[in-house]
Amino acid sequence: MDVGDRITATVTRSGDDYKLDISDTTKGWTKTTTQTLNAQHISAEAVIESPSGSYPSISGDIEFSGVQFDGRNLADADPQRLDADDNGRGTFSPSDIGSDGQSFSMSRH
């Protein structure tokens, strides 16, 4: 993945099985994995991650759109905001949820 790529991800649950579909619609690829987890099934996250422990240098915001949980808009799920720290080099903070109830952005400061 490169800066500017548009990523789409969907997680669906069937019993204790969770299926993740992730696509880079810019490059035209899709990956799917199914994992089993015996859990309470009561939480979900819309997150940014950096496997190397350091977020890439991003010149603008990271945009999230179409965020839903159990078919409900993000705004209806009573979400908690959490900052993402880049090992002291900056912090990404979430914006207010958009008027569509499904979008927000993460801005570095």
C-alpha cells in the first residue's frame, strides 16, 4: 500500500468466525482471511495501524468513510475517540463524525 491508496475493509461475523475482506481499490487487489475467536462480540474499531511501529509521513488527513457496526452508523454506536501516537513524533487525532454519521478523519499534529 502507498500513501493515497483507497482501502476498503469489511469484517463480518458468523458465530465465532470473523471474516476480514480488505481491498486496495487503487491497485485492484483483495485479501480475505477468516479467524475464529470465542469472545463476547461486543466491540469494534475503526483504526490506523503501522506494523513497523512508526506511521508513515502523511501530508494530509487520513479519511474514513462508510463506517458502520452491525449495520448502524458510526455515530449511533456511541464511539470513543482515541489518539494514535507515533512514538513521540506526532499524534493522529480523530475529527468529529461527519453529518452522514459514517465518516471522520485522523489528523497529525
